[in-house]
Amino acid sequence: MTGFKNFILKGNLIEIATGLIMALAFAAVVTTFTAWLTSLLPESASDVFSNEPNSFGAFLNAVISFLIMGAVVYFFIVLPYTKAKERFFPSEPEGTPADIALLEEIRDAIKARGGAV
């Protein structure tokens, strides 16, 4: 079970899945916007707000769906993932990283002996 927990929380699985979900939702926004724009070019724009697939209403529907999808992904995937990751794998405390601190100690020891740094 520990291996699975590490796989889920330490890897980039959640970030990749979230990115893919949002990219697919945004693709619908771009597709409907492009369809709406191209439908306006050759013909009259008298039925801009109709319910046809190439209408502005379909574009607004795709934008609203994208925003709802973003909210759902954020509140039900990203927030719980972030909290679980911090709980099981806390970030290092603020300050100098251990390797830098060790190098500074070595530098100070060399200076104390009178060596050139």
C-alpha cells in the first residue's frame, strides 16, 4: 500500500491527468468558437444566438462547461491532492538546504584553518 501511495502522491500522475482533463475541456471551447466564427463569415448573422452547433450559444455553453469543469477539477481533485501530498510528504522547512549548509560548514572550516577559499 505504501508503494501505491508513493506512486499516486509523489509522481506527476495527478498533474498530468488534471492537465489532460482541462485541455480536453478547453478543446471544446476552441472548437465551438471556431465553428461560430466561421459560420458568421459566409452567411448572414441573423441567427447568431440560435441553438445550432455552429452558433454563439454553443460557444457560450462550451465556455460555461469549461468553467464548471475547471471548478470541479480544482475542488475535487487538485485541493484534496495538495492536502494529501502535504500531509504524507511535507515540504522541507524554509531555510538553507542541507547540502548548501554542509558546503558552507566546509568553507568556514577551511577559512578557520587559514586556507584560501
